[in-house]
Amino acid sequence: MGDDALRDDVLEELGEDRIQELAGELGTDSEGARQVVAATVSALPADFGERPGDGLMSGVLARISAPVAESVAARTGVPVATVSRALELLLPVIATTLAKRRKG
């Protein structure tokens, strides 16, 4: 997906408290967490934001988690297992941010 505006919106949606929570999950500082957010947004499939229906979102998140985790791990050097746990927090926030964008 690679959208800088989306990255910024996700960071805003997370807020400092959840960025710190993400950093703790990753075993890094807030800058490291922000890098993982950027890598995650870049690793998302281009059509991720176009998927209809909130009911389908959990299935979509489950399906893309592994490939996104592998991509983020390759970009950041954070172990795949650690990234996978962090994505449990991050992917729903990204989905929420995209939903807010659609509603305008």
C-alpha cells in the first residue's frame, strides 16, 4: 500500500500510549514502533482498504497477517513471531483508520 498519509493517520489513531504499548510488545522504543507501523503500512496489499464489510475484516486480517509479518520482519529485522504479536494490535487500528477515511 505504501501510503505516507495512511501511516500518519494510523500513528495518530494509535496515540502515544498505544505506540508505547506496541514498542513494549516489540521490545523497542517508540521510534522502533513507528518504523514497524511504516513497514506494516507499506507491506499491506494494495486493495486492503477496499475490502467491503466489517464482518469480513477478521478473516481478511487473519489471511494477510502472515505475509505482512514476514515482510515487516524482513524490512525491520524484528523477528517474525514478535511482529505477528504486534500485528494483533496494529492491523485492527489500520482497518479502523481506513474505515474512518471511507466515511470521510
